[in-house]
Amino acid sequence: MAVRSVSSKLPSLRGQLERPRSLREQVYDRLRAAILSGELAPGAPVIEAEIAAKLGASRTPVREALRRLETEGMLEPRGARGSVVRELKRDEVECIFEIRESLETLAARRASRRMNDLDLTEFERIVERMQKSVDDPSEMERLDTRFHDRILALAEGQRLKRMLSDLRADILPWRFIALATAARRQASAEEHAAIVNALRVKDERAIVTTMAHHIINTKRAVLAQSDDA
């Protein structure tokens, strides 16, 4: 499933690395950012020697970073040919998001039963920052992750956490793709605000409806980027 590149404020693979930070961490951060931004598109080859040359690093930290990204599901190993950026098929995207819709709505319902005023205030602050960050895809993705992680923490239940964490890892590269346009980022902020409104009054029907609406629209945004590629 090819997806067009997304412009962002994420660091690219251009320019050598800084020191004294761990080279392994720097290489990992650069590669992850390049995947999330679309600089390394789904299906693109990632060759250890080429990455090392671009970043001015030895091959050892590059190899370690690639293995970590493979473990996280962002890269697929191809033996002696190196790795490629993981590519999802359209039917797989649809299936993953349908499962995510069910799990995220369950998590939100459970979270609403356990949250207090301080939790609600935190959600409101996250949404306020989203509304101020519609021109920053990287910050929007970070805030979106924080919002949903907080929902999951409040929901409790180790099995639910494992299932949703695994599912989110599968679609991590595409979450940034889903925030590719300013219009979608604005809509996403509004969708999160609607979820918070439902949480505030503990209306479980509205919580399910608003969360499902958000997940469905995220899926549509991902698929739209694929169709436009």
C-alpha cells in the first residue's frame, strides 16, 4: 500500500549525527522519524550500509537501530537484502481499524468509570494543545498518542492493554500519515474535544459514538492518502 510522502518538522536522514548522545538512539530516532514522515515510504528498502553512509555513523549502531525497528514492526527483514519499510494492504488497514474501533470504544467506556476531575482536566489540556498545534504534524501525533495512552491507562485491564498496544504498534507508521493535512489535524482536534465532552458527562453512548467516529475518520484519512499516491 503505497503512501505519498508527508512534509513535517521531523528530522530527516540528511545531515550527520550529533554527539555525545548514544549513536544507536540517534540513528533510531532519525529512521523512525523518516518512516513516520513518509521520507521512507512503505515498501522502501532500508540498507544498513547506505544509512550508515548518509548519517556518518558506523554500521553497528545502524544495525542495532534496524533490529529495534524490526521488533516494533516498522521494518520487515529481507535477509541479506536488508530491510524494507512495512507495507500494509488496504484490506489489512480496514481490518485493523475495525478491531481498533471496538477496543478503543471499550477502553473509553472503562476509563469514564474510573476517571476523576484531575483526569478530565488533563484531557482538556491535551485537547487545548491539539487545537494550538494544527500546523505541527509531529506535535499533533505526539498529543494524539498521549490522549489515547491516558485513556488506556485509566481503562485498566492488562489483556486490553496488550491487545491495544500490539494493534497500535501495527499502525504506528500510518498514524502520522493520518494527520498529513491541516484539515485532518483540525478535524482530529475537534473529534478529541467531542470525546472529552462525552467523558465529562459520563454518557457511555456518546463516548462510544464519538470515539468510533474518530477512529473511523482516522481510517478514512489513511486510506485517502493511499488512494492519492
